[in-house]
Amino acid sequence: MSAVSKWEKMLNLDRRWIFLAIGIASIVPFLIGFGMPISTTAEVESIFDYVNGLDKDNAIFIGFDYAPGTQAENTPMGVAVLRHAFHNNVPVFITAYQPLGHGMALGALEYVTNPAIPGFYQSVSFEEWADLREAGITDKDELIASWESDGNALPEGAKGWVFEGRDFAMLGYAPVFSLVILGMTASIENQFPQDANGNPLIEMPMLREHKSLREVDLAFTTSGSSACRSWIVYGREKIGLPVAFGVTAVMATDYYPYIQSGQIIGQMGGLRGAAEYEVLLFENGITETTDKAFTGMDVQSAAHLLIILLIVMGNIAFFAGGFHKKTALKGRG
Amino acid sequence: MKRTVPLMIVMVGGILMMVQYFIPHQYSQAVFTNYTQWAPIVGAFALILGVGSLTRVHSHKIRRKTKNWQYSWAVLIPLYGMPFLAIIWPQSLAGGMDSPSIFHFFFMHIQVPIQSTMFSLLAFYIASAAFRAFRAKSALATILLLAAVIVMIGQVPIGEIFGRWLPETGLWILRYPNLAAKRAIMLGVGFGILATNLKIIFGVERNWLGGAGK
Amino acid sequence: MRKNWIGIPALMILLLLPALSVAQGVDENLTPVDDNLSTVVTEDSIAATLTELQPVAEEQLEEPDPGLDVSGAITVLDKDNDAGDQLLVSFELPADTEGIYAYNVYRRIAGEEGEDAWNLVEVIPADKLPEFIDGYDPDYPISPGVLYEYRIASVTVDDEEFFGSICKAEVVPEGEIYHTGKTRVLIAGGLFMFLIFYYFGKAQKGTKMYLRPIAGIQAIDEAIGRATEMGKPILYVPGLSYIEDVATIASLTILGRVAKKIAQYQTPLMVPNRDPIVYTIADEVVKQAYLEAGRPDAYDPDSVFFLTTSQFAFVAGVNGLMMREKPATNFYLGMFWAESLLLAETGSLSGAIQIAGTDAVTQLPFFITTCDYTLIGEELYAASAYLGREPKQIGAVKGQDACKAIIMGFITLALALAIIDIAAGTHTLDWVRQVITMPIVD
């Protein structure tokens, strides 16, 4: 076999070998877990600092504006901000830009309130605390005191109580969501008379305190498409609503202009962005451990190294085989 | 007539919305509010047409027993089965969309993993495409290649082993050269959008109405 | 602006008068404006106020308790650039703010009587500026052309209210017919539109205009020919976005021209769609193209079809088509997101000639890597002009170039200003930037 044919063979490597290598590079670090440290960037710190400055008198929107396909990257972002908001008692309106996002939002909320997962928040449904609400007890501190004096004890391992209608409202999906955002600049209740569980929004204390997007302090949208732009166009540009993005790594470079122009507070780009937020939550004592995104970064490290190795191999074969002297070689596997 | 009327509607609608942007008056806002109320309704009717199309195409395949016609059942059964489970099936028999229900089970255990798998293929395809296409053929291609390597390593924790300069350089590339190139393309795109919109509003571009025009 | 200013001593007396009348059981007829001063909005607070004030009234001859000081004059202005649904309300703070926790701002339609007519429209914490925009609360909207009255209560930490005088607004809210904040947009938009129309006209008069050749567009014919020779279908994906996305519209215009050529060659065509509205238009476009090509009989109603609205389910569907039907040519023109590489790499795997075009900058590297030809950014919009070679279409492309030249001029100017600022220590560029990028917020 001549040297040239060896290089040619290398260049025409069956792509299934590459797929196998990527598969191994993804699975092995996931099982071993190196836990390499992650430094945080200004783009993510700015979102963290902003949310950290909010309290029970503020309110935020978290938009789960993605389909299940990108959940590995987008869900940890939504979960991290949700945990942060719950920790600071900031009421959260949860929405979805597309029908499948509704399921993603439900999944994230269930994850944060699941007693089987460490650092969970004990959820109290809208009906369960109806008596207290009717008695006019809506302030978070008073609510907790009254709720616990009624004989309810915070389960072991729980980080706190979250009351549906006071701490969160699962609004979910509505058709043509960009126009829904526009409508919510005037009234949230007009767009969502009921939440996803059929509870009337008008009876929710958090809605009474934050009737429109003008009274909301942040819209954090996590997305795998340009759905997040709608929050800029109809929220930020129309009424000055502060907006922050959490986008997939493939999309991340698209939105740097919005950071520089000051139209968004910050951006979490891909799993790395979510991992940075998890690190910030951990370092500030808001969570006791980091979560899935941080674990996933080991996988990314290995995969990126492998891709670089493949690029180097491809170039060595390309030059050593003398293909650079020939006309364009269109590899078709 | 078949084309003149739609063109007139487009022209009047286009100019109206353009002018409306500059008029905050209540009558102008009423026009806009009306539009925002109509748009979802039109969209909902179009969805019926879409589902009709999908059904027609696949029922044709099944009827004609064309190649791979069996897959068409895999489209049609969930297409009608999932709404049936969500709406019609009684709640007492695990109907509805909320957990626990059959719909929720299918959504969480079939749709979510399948879609995640589709997206995760990206990692495999990126590796394959990078191996085949990323060549240091010229000085410019070499710069591109180096920038890509720096950003890729800088984005992952392992990059910090080489020192803070690597992630910092990666971020610098993203924040400045990347941004400059992106803005240049976005400006061109912006004018392209403006010109295309004007062509449509004033009837210069009619292909979208059907056919290649004259 | 009429100022309904009442001096602090007068206000104290006014506050005490109704308390006296309640204590003495005398139903005194005060002036209409003063009538409401003793009354409060909620029953609880009425009771609280009365309980509080009654003993005070009894003892007032010996040791008067003035309660909280109340705010002074209220200023109501019509807000500019609105639909007549907002008013700017501000008021003078009390001279003595001690004990004041917040200010409750009440509004009613002028002329209405009774406590029920008053609506609490804003609560302003004592440490915030005494001003706000009224009309944002969806429960109590402001109607254009209606005259309103306001009154402000100083509120204690226990929610006890002490009312100031009633102020009738001197203005009624009116909607404006021009948004002055959008003048910059009007000027820039007008200039760019003028340029495009100017080149429309110039092209129509017959001026020859040169268009740089774009390989991707020139390859379209070749790609269609290849599929015809191979007897394999052509796949055309008009992006995954909605019809309001101009990239989708641009793609549909190209589809019209491509479909006309395909109809002439009688090559099978597949157009999967993600959005139902785009599907209906794409269907119409292809049908019309076959009609114009004189081949209406060759049109297959199943060639254009809707797949699913779900992003990755759509990718799975299209990739399945590529692997089963093995189209000879794939067109990906329009808006694409994270799925771009999934589509293009599968197409590459199936051995098809691929022509892509998108204005999604992030996806361009993926297409460039895996497709034979890629239309970058605005080339997608220009493609229709290239294919049609109609004078007006070409004029539009030239108009775009002229617009870009202006922007390039601005960038050069900004660069020069930046250098001058560094040299001279001035901040001219910052000032220009502030003027140009000032947000337009309703």
C-alpha cells in the first residue's frame, strides 16, 4: 500500500468510526466524572446578580421556549433560575412559547419541587392554602408562619415552601406567543385568565401585585430557536422589560450583539452557561451542590478535545497526502 | 382579478401597518389590536389545513401501497391518537394531559427522548463535518481554524488547565471579531428584509402569491 | 396647570373638622371638595380612622393630634406619544414626612360621587419619587377624553390613611397622531425607502446595472438538471420559520422560480413544511408554477406537504425522506436554527447536491461546511432578482447596496470620532450614540 493511499484512506475514514469515538468520549466522562472547575463569565454573572437583587416584591417570567430536543441544554438553565427565584422568594410566572415547551416547563417545575431530589422546594397547591388566601394572608413570611402554625411542617431536606399563586404560576403555552407577550404588556390576566391547572389568575396574589409585564422585573427566556427574540421585540423594546437569554451553544454567538447594545442583561450560552449559573448558585450558598449542567461539562471537555484531535488528524492526512496541491476534494464519506 | 385583489389587500395592509407604527392614537392602536386578535385565528385554521395535508399524503401512500407505505401508519396513528388520549379518553382511565396519564407517559418517554436524540446527533455530525471540512488550506483558513480551536477549548473547563488566557482569548474572539462579522451580515440582512418587504407591499415581487410571475 | 395647593395648617384643620363632626354627631355640610376628606376607601380603614379620630376629637380642645401630614398640590399632565390612555401624575410631598410609610393615589371620573367611585391606582412607597404614569393598571384603565380627579392619602405603617384634598385634572388624556420619539426611525426608514425606490425607477428606465455573479444561484439550474438526468426527486425545504419571517417569504419566491423550472423538466419535487400557513402558501406557489410552465397535469398535490410544527420531529421526518427517497438535489433556503447541520449532513451522507441559503448567521458555517453552495445572508433576498432578472428586482438590490454605503459612511464617521475623542479627551461619540440608540419605549 502506498503512502498516499494510506492518507487517502485516513481522509475517507468511515464516519461511523467518528460517531463511535464521540459516543465513547461522551459516555466515559459522564460515568467517571472529573468535576473540573468552571470559571464564570460576565454574561452569566450579570443575570445572577440581577436575580439576586430581587425579592418577594418583584416578579419574573421564565419562558421555557424550547422543544424537548434541546432540553439537555435549556432545562438546566430554566431550573437554575427557578431555584434562584424560589430561594429569594421572587414570584415566577412560567410560560412556554411552543406547545412542547409546556411539557418542558412542567418537567422543570416538577424537578425543582420533587422531594426525591436534594435541595427541593415543597410545593403547596393553589387549593391547599385557599383558606389562608381568603383570610387575606398573602405576604410570604406571614403565609409561611400561618401555614406552619396550622400544623404543616417543612419536610426534611426541603429548602423552603413555594405556594402556587404566590411563588409561582404555571401559565404554560398559548398560541401565537409573540402576540401573547404583546398582550401581556397591558394585562397578564387578559392573556391567561386561568393558569395551566385551571386556577383563575385573578385570585392569585402574585397577579394582583403584578398585573402586567410593566410590573414584572425580568423575563428570562430559555430557547433553542429565535423564540427568545420575541421577548426583545415585544417586551424590551415596547415597554423596557429587562430580558435575559438562555440559548443553546449553537445559537449563542447570534445574541452577542444584544448584550453589547444593552438590550439583554446577560446570556447563558449552552451547557457551559447553565453550568456557570449552577456554580454561582453553589458558591453563594443558594444550592448545596451543582447540578446536571456542571456534570455535563466533563463530557463537553472530552468531546471538544476529540473534535480538535479529529481536525488535526484530518489536516495531517490532507497535507501529508499532498491533497492540498490538488483541486478541491469534496469528501462525501 | 384573482391576483389583483390579493395584491391590493397586501398593499393596503402593508402601508397601514407601516403608518400605524408611527401613530400612537387610540384608533391606530385599535387597528393593531384587531390584527393581533385575527392572526391567531387565521393560524388555527391553517393548522387544520396542515393536518389535512399530512393525512392526505400518508393515506394516499397507504392506499397506493407505495414504497415504505408502512411508515405512514407510524405518522397517522400518533397524529390522531395523541389528541384522542388528551381530550376524549376519560380521566378515570388515565386520560388527559397531566401526569399520570397515557398522554403524559408517551410524551415523556417517547417524544422527549426521541427529540433529544435528534438534537444530540449534532455532536456526532459536527465531529464528522469538522474532520472532513476543516482544512488549513490558506492563511485565512488557518486563522479561522486557530480561532475555532481557541474558542472550543476556551469554552470547556479543560481549557483553564492551560491558563486563564485561553478562555479569555476565546471570549474576546466571541465578543469582538465575531460580533463585528455578525453585525456586518445582519446589516445586509436588515436591508434585504426592507427591500423584500417593499417589493411585496408594492407588488414588485409576486412569486409568493403563486408561480414565478411574468 | 391649576394648583390645588392648600397650606399645611389648613390641611390639619380640614382633617380635624370631619373627625369633630363625627364625634359630635353633627352632619355638617362641608364644601364639595372637602366632603370626601374624612372618608376612606375600605370599611376596615373607615373603622380604624374613626376609632382613631373619635377620642382625638373629644380631646382636641386640650391636646390636638394632627395625624400624618398630607401631600400638597397634585399635577396631572397628559402623556405624550400615547393612545390617550396614560396620564403623568406627580404631587408635592408633605412638609412633614415623619410616620408616612407610603402614599395611596386614588382616581375617579370627575363628577362622580360616592366612595365607590374612587379607585386606588397606585401605591408609592415614601422613599420613592412622588410621580408615576397612570393608566398601566389593566383593572383601572384611563379612557381618552375623560376628565379625572385625584386625591392622595398619606399612609401609616398600619395602613391608616390621611387624605389630602381632591384635585381635578386640568387636562383630559388625548391620543397623539404622531409619535415624536420615532422621528429617527422615520428619517432613516424614509431615506432607505427613497433609495430603494430611486433605484427601482432607475432600473425601470433601462439603466444597465451590474450584479456580481453568485455561484449558488447559478448552480440552481445545474442542480435541477442533475436530478432530472438521474431521475431522482428534488427536495426543497423552505426553512423552519413562520410566514412573518422575511427569509421564509424570500424562500417562497425562489420556490416559485425553481418549481417552474422543475415543472418544465418534469422532475419530482418534495416540499416538506413545518408551519401550516407556510404550507398553504408553498402549495399555492408550486401549483401556480406548474400552471405557468404549461404543465398543470404534472402537478402532484402530494408534493407539497405539512410535516409537523415540532423542530426536531421535522428534522427526523426530512432526514427520513432523504435516506428513503434519496433526492439528487436538496435546497435548504430560508430560516434555520440548530437543525441546519442535522439536515445538511444527512443530505451530504445521501450524496445529494446541496444548495443552502439563510440569513441565520450562526447556521452559515454548518451549511458552508456541508453544502456545495451557500447563499450568505442577504444573497438569499437577492436570489429572486438574480433568477428573474426583472429590472425592478435588480433595482432593489442596487438600492440595498446604496443603503449599505450610507451605513458604511456612518461607521467611518464613528471611527473618526472615536479617534478624535481619544486624542482630544472628548466624548462626542458617546453623545452621538446616546442620541441614535435612545430606546423608544411606549
